Amino acid sequence: MTWIGFKRAQVEFTRGAELLRDYESSAGTQRRFCGRCGTRMTFESTQGKWADELHLPLALFVTPVDRAPHANSFPEERPEWAPFHGY
């Protein structure tokens, strides 16, 4: 899954925020999902290199994004059949 990271202060939900459901997937790590359909909406962590960021799945964007992926997190966990581009 491709995520796009933003500084937390750059992101504001203007519609549908009441539908978001939080899940603490591990200590200090929050994931949000749509409470209606289950779509992954955000990833946030209070620790590590992404501590001040909010990440959104690329698939949520309906307009083109102005940059290409530039890193792979946890490439060793990808399935054997998935391509690896070595970002």
C-alpha cells in the first residue's frame, strides 16, 4: 500500500470526520478507518521517524499527486509476488 505523509498541521478533515473510527494498532500508533465501510483512512505514530506526520493512502486521492514514491518501508515484509522498485 502506498501512503503519503504530511505534517499533522497540514491535514484537516472538512467532511466525514464523524465517520472516522480510531484503532491503536500498537503502543503510540493510531490508525483510522471509515466507520461505515472500513476503508483505511490514516496512520499516525507518536514515536519514531514519523512522529509529527499523518499518513493517508494514495488510493484516497481523486486528483493526481505531484510526486512519485521515494521510499519503501519494510520491503522485507512484502509478498514474494509483489514487485520491489528499490526506492
